[in-house]
Amino acid sequence: MIRIAGFVALAAIFTYGLHAFAQTRADVRPLTPIGTSSSNGISFAWFYDSSERVVVACRVGHAGDTLDCKARTTVQ
């Protein structure tokens, strides 16, 4: 009985370990906000990423549920 309980506990710990290490981790970087503006219901925000020296421009559409941060340029 003790062997079965030990095997079940070991399997549970192993399964938890696989689950914990298999999680995708988001790349979180400190961004410094530069400024914002809006026109005709579309909002823009600019951020500076000091680790890569990149300026990122984000756009939010009319509905407010779509965020587009694909525009980036490198600061020389």
C-alpha cells in the first residue's frame, strides 16, 4: 500500500514538474511611454524599449478591443 501511494505521489510531482516547465512565458520588458494622441476615434501611443533601443507605436481601433503594436523602429 505504501509503495502504491509513493508511486502515485511521485507521478503527481513529475506531472506537475512537466506542466510547470511547459508553460509559455511572456516576454515582459520595461517600456517607457513617450506620448499619446487620438484622431477620429483611433488612439496611438508610443513607447521606448531601452534594452533594444527601439521605439514601438501602438494603435487602438474604434471598438477599443484591437491593439496593434507592430510598428517599430530602431534608434541610432
